[in-house]
Amino acid sequence: MKRLGHRSKPEAPTWLISRSPEETHDLGFQIAQDLRVPGVVLLRGALGTGKTTLARGIACGLGLGDPTVVSSPSFTLVNTYQGRCPIYHVDLYRVQSERDLETVGVDEFLGERGITIVEWGERITFPLRNDIVVELEDAGGEMRRLRIIKGSSSGKKISRPASKDSVSSRNRRQRK
């Protein structure tokens, strides 16, 4: 697997194939070895493509001793684990709006402390720093195709989701 460094500009994606849930877990473990704290891993993919399995591998790679404690936080939205740094496991599946995102309180730790792993990461609508995006696709049976993109955000960091008013005024300024 190609080493994952951190740059502010996106670089060419890395494509990987996992042939089983165990390999997906192992890829997560490998990804964790190169994460810089604080950092964000955005996981994107349809239901059942292995986002939680990959998150479990990342958490283990970050020093979490018991992988069985990692489960999809679909109803709680955020689970926190302790490895060699805090690990925030966020599931945005049920988040439908920016207001919902603010309610979760993700802005309190996203990219600020530890490593944040976000399932349904495409629902994050603001730029991040030190992020890695992993897109998972079903390749038939237990096989998964993973596309890893480092530094995919703009390189800027917004610590809080912008309010609708500030987004509107920023959009007006950009059009001028």
C-alpha cells in the first residue's frame, strides 16, 4: 500500500481492492499508521460497502485494544474511543441538513483533537484540513474497491459550519 502523507493539495488518488472484510479492516489499520493528529478521515460509500469495518481497522491502527467496541453510531451519531489519541467515530447517515450537523456538535472536535472518522463524509459541506477521503464501492461479493484521496478539501479550515447568512454573503462576494 502506498504511504499516506499529508499535503495541502490533493494528489492523485490511490486505488485498492479488498477481497474480504478482514482485508478491509487491515487496510484501515494501514491507513491509520500515516494519519497525522489532528486529522479527519471521511468515509464515503453506499450502505453495506464496509465503512464501519474500515473505521474499526483505523481505530485499531490508532491503538484501540478492543475492536468489538467499534460499531456504527447511526443512532448516537458519535462514539468516542481512546487509542494513542482520542478517536471520534461519527455517522452522518441520519443528518439531513446543516442545522442537524450543528446539533451533533461535530465542530467541537472535527479536525481539532485526535482523529475523527466520519461515515457518510459526503455530508460534510465545509472544507477541512488534514483530511483523507476514502470512497468504498461494492465490486461484487465481498470485494470492495477503495479510492483514497489525501488532502481533498481546499486546504482551508473552518472550525464551525457556517451559518446560512454567512454562506449567502460569502457566495455573493465570490460572484462579484
